[in-house]
Amino acid sequence: MAFDPEHRLVVSVVPGKRTEEKVHHLVQDFKERTGGRLMNLLTSDEYPAYKTAIFEAYAVTKEQPRTGRPGRPRQPQKVLPKGLKYATVHKERAHGRVVKVTTRVVFGTLAAVLAALTLSLVSKVVNTVFIERHNGSDRNRNRRKVRKTCCFSKDWQVHEAMTYFTMYSYNFCWPVRTLRVKVAKKRYQQRTPAMAAGLSDHIWTIREWATYSAGKRIRDT
């Protein structure tokens, strides 16, 4: 899952076991949904497929300058845009508990990553806590994913459909407490991730979201 922590928005979902193929699908889908824009900062754990997938999705072909020497000209090379920044989180565990967390800059420079963190509204360090917290919310909304449960899915297609349903309806139908804004003394306006991201102006009902025309949804997007 690709997650926007500032708006608590689920941007892209690819159900299934985490494999290199699905990671490539996720990153490409995320790029398409965000119009190819470079994000302020990309973070993940140290699963190596993310680095390759991000490079293949965002790298552009660049012609190499001629050297003026005899011989064949150098072949064009793929390079990443200068504004792309990507960092990973490494957790060391002992006796089932996290005892140390370290970060590593993969794409971009340390100075660029630190500058990106100063602009963040939710965190000043590289981490993956927001998506980990959302995993807990997802298990609460989709009982098929609860550990040690008799409610587990017996059919993969149903499990996949319920994953899409619960995660994307969360964006429009689930008010998040930390997104509420104060509108008067002791009065708050509840907001969903879609409202915080400017994609909606009200909290949708499940019926409203489920019966919304797919074609209209695509045009609005």
C-alpha cells in the first residue's frame, strides 16, 4: 500500500503477498495516480524491490554529451530527476521488540531529505509509523485480516474485493480524529482523508460511495 501520511490518504493498493512484481505494480500505479509528480519524500522499509521499482518508474532517458574523441558516441542513460528523494528505515529487534531504528538515504542527498522533513506537517524524522498504524485500522475495518480469527477469507477473489472496498472507502467514509479542525470554541469539524486532501467536501456514506458511478469517478479523478 502507498500511503499519504499528511492527509492519512490511501493512494494505491495492490492486494497479495509482497513480491517484486507487486511492488513494481504498486509504484507504477502510485505514479499514475499522482500524475507523475515528485513527492516531497518517499519512505519505506528496506525491502530491496522498492529501490528498483522507484528507479524504473521515475528514471528518464538522458542523452550523454559528446566527448569530441573518436569512436562511437555514448549510449543514452537512465537517470533519476534531481528532486526525487527516497529513504529507508531499518529496525533491529531483540526478543521480539524493536531495540534500534536507523535510516538510510537511497536517492537524493542527506541535506535534501532533511530539508524535506522540515516541510513535513506530521513528522521530522524518516519513519514508517503511519502506514503501520493504518494497518491496525485496516484490520479493525476488515475482520478477514485479524490475526488468529475464524473470519479469514476462504476465497481469494472475495478477499481481494474486500481489501479494495475497505481501504478505498476509508478515504471518503471514515472520519479520522487527528484530521478534525476547530471551527468554533469547543466545536470541531470531522474530516475524512479525502476531505483533508481536497478531494471531497463532506463525509460520504457507504451507500453514496458504493453507488457512485465508476465512469464519473474516473472523470473526476
